[in-house]
Amino acid sequence: MTSKSTLEKLEYLKVLEYISKYTATEPGKDRVLAIRPFNDPEEIYRQGKAVEQAKEILIRNVPPPFEYLPDLKNELAKSKIEGALISNKKIVDILKIASTSRAIFTFIKNNSETAPLLTSSFNNLFVDKLFEHHIQKIIDENGEIKENASRKLAEIRKEIRNKRNDLVRSIGRIMKSLKEQEFVREDYLTLRDGRMVIPIKAEHKRHLKGFIHSESSTGQTVYIEPEETLELNNDIVSLSFAERREIERLLRELTQLIGSVSDRLKKSLDELAYLDTVFAKAKYSIEVLGSFPQINSCKPFEISDGRHPVLLKKIGRVNTVPLNIKLTEEKVIVITGPNAGGKTVVLKTIGLLALLVQSGIHISASPDSNFHLFSKILIDVGDEQSIEDDLSTFSSHLLNIKNILEEADNNSLILLDELGTGTDPDEGSSLATAVLMKLRDFGSTVFSSTHHGALKLIANSENGFTNAAMEFDNEELTPTYKFKLGVPGSSYAFEIARRIGIKKDIIEKATQNIDENKHKLEEFLIDVEAKSTVLEKKLKELELENSRLAGLSNLFKNKLEKIEKEKKEILKKAKLDAENYLSGVNKKIEKVIRDLRETNASREVIKESKKIIEEVKKETENLIPKQVELKEEKTDFNTGDFVLVKNTATTGKIVSVDKDKNRAVLQVGSLKMQVSIDELNYVKETKQSAQKTMYSNYSLQTREYRLDIRGEKPDEAEFSVVKFIDDSFMAGQDRVEILHGKGTGALKNTVASVLKSHENVKQFYFAPIESGGEGITIVELK
């Protein structure tokens, strides 16, 4: 179990407060604030996946129909006590448990395909419309007892109204008389102890017989209940008592009804709190652009584009520098770099994100991130100097380290901030080295920040250790807050001192005082960091270029597949049309023969006609491509071999072979074409095959030697130009034209870029002004 101190220092509880603001119910809020990390991988996965499914519902703009619900566990427990009475206001809240449960049940059912994990709540949600009806019959939505809650109550209230009307008439008559005599001070009636009285001037109180209830603070007004209305007031008070008793009876009946299903209502309230929590997590995930990472201890620990949620809320996504870490076999990472460079933030980010993931909470990081399941997260972060416990900063750190060493194992995540500080540097460095080696031997995953130069050397030479640095802008002398794994960092003490204006002679003196080897090491580290930054920039540029080329490759592949599909459909249709044509010719031939017989033509005429017909039939059949007979597959092709180009109907004879370039030149009819040797199959040369070359893909097409790419996008145009040049070269063309227009120059630049790198292009230039100028590029092929 992670200690409360660790949760507070890593700001885990603060994130729970953020999430709790998205809840709709008090039990849901309490449940969010009580979330703690799990150690069960199945439960972690289930929680994270449930949030993902709830998020999909919210993204479709379908909010769950939650109503505000207070914590009603005490009232539900009270309802089971015999003779207990729950107030009408609380009963209305309990009614909301039932109505909300029914609404959420329908909501989850309607979204069961999107969120199947949430359907497990069905069995616990209370759905009973008859129960709701019983309460709604007696109490309205404002918590007031309805007029017709019972027949007896309706009769009592009717009688109260009648008595009050009589009382008002009687009092009104008395008031009128007293007013005419100017005995009353105010022209209104008032109530004292639930009884109607008249405010009369104190000096005239003897003029009205009745019961004095009270007088004003000045003593100038006396409140008298007239004698003749005493009985009416008594009747009203008695009826009010009867009304109250009837209401109490009704409330006890409802309390008893609630008690009969209180266990089911409590389960439903718990389930509503759980669902409220899931949707609150989902709303938080949407706010931080969160996702749920992989959890696989067999793969390297990796955080990709991770952001600290508190920083994210405080300074925004754009200003929060993402954290990128991917560990290898080394599990002890020594982080160095300048003060205020972000080392502590990195430690807190790693720890906080690990806690959130194990709580089933989405984090602001790429879903490609991979976390390990840690049994313990142990930290020594921050200053815990204590006057009360007589602990110095160094002693408090040592006490933390002692506890960590006692608890750490091979499944622990340990975060140590400024290990070895607060004492003699040499002794602190030695102690820090020994602690890290011990934790390495335990097999723990350790991230430790430090300023000790010796630890950088240890991390570079010891097995299981690796260096890491916080990047620093050498030109601006400001931290970039970027984490770099695999390289040590410099403290930049002298550089920062120069920047803030420390006198030059003081810095020079300090430089002289420092050990020469150490000074050289710091300069070396600064140089390494600068070069590493340049290399990283170049690497990113290469990655972007690879991504662009991969995109183009996919585009070409898709277009080629489309072309191949269209080609096969055209050939299939052509074959079908030819077969239909041949069938029609056969029918015509048979008709000619019948006509010849019917007209009694001579045997010689018939024989000659049949001979002509057979010749026509044979010529027609040659139009239909037949399957070429393949020989055994071979890769060693020679000049004179007869071959078939794979995935086409093109056959031809090899006229030359360049084995170094894996290319061959074929004679296809009157044309020559260059192809890869891998695209060839060896076939038997037959007269029929020789004829077929005349019907190859290239000889059948009437080829245009001008390409018009106007209106195409640059990536589409790039594909078109490459294919056009390849086809033209294979068709034996020496010179072609590409019409791209002038426009913004984007297509012109794309054409030039392709032609510069194409192996079959000899040279290219713009057409003469009278022939189109810069709107047309003329290409000469090799």
C-alpha cells in the first residue's frame, strides 16, 4: 500500500480533487477521493477499459442522466428500524435514488454495444416503478405532503380551511368595529402561537374581551385573541394536531416501505457512485487528452509524450514539456543537470503517472506508453527538516533512505531526489553510490537525481546503471526541461553565474580552484550535450522524411493495386466480349451452311465456303488470349530466352541482361522494354506465344507521349510522373512532354524534383515560349 505521504508529495490527491469536480453525486465524489492504486492487473485493465468505453459515449455527446444525490446511507439504515420516521425531504432524496437508477439502467442498456463493461451494473441498479409511484402519490417533487395523500388528510385539511374562513370573517368583523373607534394600531391580523390575534393600542385593551398573548417591545401594542374566536382557534389547533398525526402516519408507512428495500437501494446507490466515478474519470480523460497505456512488465518501461497533470492544468498543454523515456536493461537511472532544470518534475511525473495508471485513471500520454505493475512506489523527494523531531535535512533524507532499503524489492519503483546532498560532498557521493548499488542488486527500478560528478562516472561504468540529463540551451543558458536518456548532464554553474552577472574575476578564480580533471569533464559533458542535441534534431528530420516516403510508398502501392485491378477487369471483359463475338460468328457460319444446303449449292461451293469459314474462325480465336505454358521457374536468365512478365499478358524475348542491376531488356513485338529479372517467368516459345506479343499490355495501348497533370495534388502528380517516365522508357521513347501549367509553381517543382532523381532521365528543360514555356517540361530519356 502506498503511504499517504507519498500520495501527497506526488500530488496524487490533487488529481483526485480535479476528477471529483466532474461527479454529479456526493457518494460519487467520496468514491473518487477514496481511490487508491490497485495491484491486480485484471482490475486495473477493467477500470481503464470501462473509462475508455464511457469516454466513447461522452464523445458522441450523450451525457448520462445523473441527478444530484446526497449520501443517504444513514437514512437507509434508519429505515430498517421498527417505528422509525424519515423526513419528507429525505424521502424525496431516496426517491431520486430509484428514479436515477431507472434512468441510468435505460441509458446503459441503450449504450451496451459501446460500453459492454458497464452492463455489469444492471443487476445492482434498483428499478421499481411501483415503489416510485407509492412515494409520488404522497409527496410532491418539492417534498411537500400532497393534499390527497390520504382520504383522512384531505378531510382534515378541508375542515381546517372552513374553520379558518369562519375565523377570518369573525376577526374581520371585530377589526372593522375597532378600527372605526381607532382602537387598533395596525390594519392587519397576526398569529401568536398558531392562533389569530388582533394588535390593539395598549390604552384601549380593556375595550376588547379576550386572551392577551403578548405585547410589543415598547409596550404600546397588545396582541389579544378575541373571546368570541377562542373556540374557532381551538378547533383549528386541534385539527392541525390531527393533520400532523396523519402526516406522521403516512411518513412512517413510507419509511417502512423504504426499509423493505433498503438493501437494494444501498446497492443501487453504491452502483450509481461507481458509474458516476467512471464517467468523471472519462470527462477528466477528455479534458487532458488522456489515454490508457499498456501494462506489460515483460516489455521495456516507456513513457511517450507524458505530461504532469498538475502542470498541465496550471500552465496549459502547449507550455508543458512532454516527458519521453524508454528504459532498456538498465534499471538504475542517474539524472544530472542544472538546478531548476526539471529533474524533480521528471521524478514526480514518473511516480504520479505510475500511480494514476494503477488506479485505472487515464493519463496525458501516448497509448503506446508501457508501464510496469509496481508493488511499491517509494520516494525521497523534498525537504523534510523537522524542528520538532530534531531532524536536519540530511538526517531526514537518511531516515527515508533507511526505510526504502528495508522495503525495496525487485518490483519497486524508487524515486530519489538529490541523493547524497546535505553533507560533505565526497562522503555524500560515496554513500549515494552504495545506496544505488544496493537498490540495483534488489532489482528495483530507480530514478535518482544528483549533482555529484562521481555518480555520473559510476552510471557510465557499472552494470545496470545508465545516465540521463536534463537538456540545457547552451546559447540562451536556460533549461529546456527535456529529458535525455543515455547521456550525463552538466550543472552549468559557471555559465549561469556569468549570465546573471557574477564578476568575471570571481568566476575565473572559481574555475582555477576546481579540480582540472573535473573542469575538463564538465566541459566535455557540455560539448557532448550540444552534439547530442544536434544529432537528435537530425534524427527527427530523418524520421519525418522516412514518414513522408512511407506515405508516398503507400500511395503508389494503392494506386498500382487499383491499376492492376482495373487492368484485370478490362482483360476479363475483353475476353468475354471476344468469346461472345466468336459465339456469334459460329452461329452465322452455321446459318451460311444451312442456307447453302437449302439452296442446293454444289459440293465444291460448300467445301470452299467451309474452308473460308475455318480460316475466319481460326483468325478470330487468335484474338482471345490463351494461357501461356510456363516452364520450371528459373532465376538464371540469358539472352534469347523467351519470358512472360508476371501479373501481365506480356511475353517477349530477352535481348540483354544486366545481372549486377538485376535488370533485363525484352523485345516485345517492335518495342523494347526494361524490367526487373524478379518479374520474369521462363516460358516455351510457340508460334501462338509469338503472336501474343502483338497483344501485350504495351502494344495494345495507344500511348500518349504527353502527360497532363494540371489539377492534381503534388503527391498525386509525383506518382503520375514516375509511372509516365517508366512507361515511356519501356516503350522505347526518347523524348516526352509533361504539361503542368504555371500556377503557383508547386507542380513544376514536384516534376523537377522527380526528374532530377530518376535513373532513366537524360536531361529536362522548359518548352520554348511559343510552345508553352514554363508550363511544359520536355524530358529526354536515356
